Amino acid sequence: MADMQHFDLIVVGGGLAGASLALALRDSRLKIALIENHPPRAAAGWDARIYAISPANAAFLETLGVWKHLDPARLTPIRQMRVYGDAGGRLDFSAFASGVPELGWILESSLMACEFWESAKRQANLTLFCPATPAALELSDAAAVLRLSDGAALSARLLVGADGRDSWVRDAAGLAASQTPYGEKGVVANFATAKPPRGTAWQWFRDDGVLAWLPLPENRISMVWSTADAEADALCALSPDQLCERVAAAGQRTLGDLELLTPAAAFPLRLMRVPQTVAPRLALVGDAAHGIHPLSGHGINLGFQDARELAALLAAAPPWQDIGELRLLQRYQRARREETVLMQGTTDALRRLFKPNPILRPLRNVGLNLTNHLPLIKNALTRYALGAL
């Protein structure tokens, strides 16, 4: 058996949430191991997986030293957002009206992941294990011991699971996760547009799901269409020309004709609640700790805020503090629970509210229009989104 390698912190999962946690601790005294089974790769052309990053999380990435290295030609500020109901309702958000430069930023997942990885490779207190696959986990009063499939053995005072919705760490630790399938898939694709989006994001609540267009640089958009499984499969089966026509029509031809840049792909949607995200010597961050509907765009932002909160807690711990102690980790769980539960509840309620229902249809559209004409309420929604979107 291989000799045991000792660390203060082991992070399993080198995706956006896990890598950001490790990078946030670059100036700490902690000795960190980051476990990942494959390094990120830049997408050919434009990545179909796009994220809307809130200003608060853009600031977090700036503190990590990542933001300044991102290619500005691949970043798009969101200047305004237009939300449409299914019977004339409308709600508009504007950065100018809110007194801020932008409501958020649109950027590609692979663009962030590759920059995180490059930064991680340069980090003095971080050891990368890649390619590496976890094989066994032992949690004791003294340490978390992780054994890898290649026979390597690692120990640490704290192990963090950042390995996604189907988290191996969560299962190995016996932490329960409640999964509620939506019977829907998110269909993603990128398009060239006849007219420039000019920093505008659109969202349509339709009978056949929620359609979002996110602005990319120049005359490009990224689409996310959350719709029933059968409808999603049908969209993915369309020819490029048929898909372009369908998406353009669904978006009221707001940007004219569309041209497909990346093939349509679909991923299943589900609500996931994890009642306990910590245990002695263990904590979960990102999609391992929660899953929400993508209509709000909050998923990765919640993960970044998990990483920011946990990193701040660990960095502030005095040298004598055991960072794997449950009482300490429960402070992280309490700090993150309110926002996570709020976002899960809000997005789930919105999804239910806008499902086809002739009784609710007039009420929800009146609600959108009413909110659009109540500046105090709308500004409160905008301000909250700026911090947590």
C-alpha cells in the first residue's frame, strides 16, 4: 500500500466550485490537495454551456485573480433583461435604472474552468491529483482518509465534496439527498443573430416551457430552453434550419433570423435538496450540496458563494482550530442555508406558477405587469439579484 500523504484540506472535484474554493485559500497556511479525474478543455468555437455571473461573484473571481485573465472578447455584460409572461405580462430590469454598470456577466463555462485550472497549477500550497478517481473514504475522529483508484492514500483534517450532483463523496459519507425530477430537460445551443442583442437577456414563460436568450459578444446568443422531456427530445432531433426557425419564432423574432453555431444538447432537470451539507470532517459545496431549476440562472452563483463562505471560514480559523470539527462546519451550513432554500423555493414556485393553467394565467401575467410598475419592488428584486443571481 502506498505511503499516506497528509494535507489540511482535500477537495474532491476540480470544477468551478471546487477550484474556486482551493484558489480562495491560496494565501492561507493550509496544505491543500485537489482531486480531479480530467482537466478542463477549451471548447472548439463557442461553448454551449454558458453561465450568468452576478456582479458579486464577478468580484469574487476578481479577488481570486481569475477575472483579469479572462479574454474580454468572450465576456458580455448584461445591461437589461426582459421577461415575458404567456398572456401579455412583462417585466423589465435595467442596469441604468438601478444605478449599476451591469446586471451581470455572460461567459462560457470552459473559459472559466481553464483559467481556474491554470491558476491552480501555479498555486504553491496546492497539490493537483489528476487524473485521479476516489475509491474509498474513511471518516474518523482524527482525520478523513481518501484512497484513490491508483492506490494513493491521502489524509486531511477536512474533506470537501465538490464533485457535482451525482456526488461520490456525498454518497460515500452517507449524506442523504432528496431528488425530485421535473420531467423536463434544458436544451442548450448557440446562435448567430441578424441583429445584435446589445447586452439584453430575454426570458419567455411559455406553455411549452421557459425560453431564455443570453447575449454573447457581437451578433450571437446562447439559448436555454427548459421544456418537457418529449419536447426537448423533439427540439434536439430537428435539423439546424428547423431548429433556428423554431427558436426564432418562439422568441418573437426579436433578433431576426438565426443561424446555428453549436448543436443542440439536452440535460435532465431536477430539484435536489441535501438536508445536511456537513458532517464531522466533511463539507459539500456547489452542485453536490444543492440543485435548482435553471430558469433563475443561480446555479453556479450559489456554488461560488458556497466556496467564498467556506474559504473565509477556514482562512479565519486560528492555528489551534481543528477545521474538520463539526461545530465549525455547522457555521458554514447555517450561513449558506437561507439563500439556498430561498433560491430553491423561488425557482420551484416560479416553475409551478407558469405551468399551463387557464386559472393562473391571468393572475401571473397581471403580477408581472404590476411589478413592472412598482419601482420599489422591482428595484428590490434587482438589488437582490445583483448580489446572488
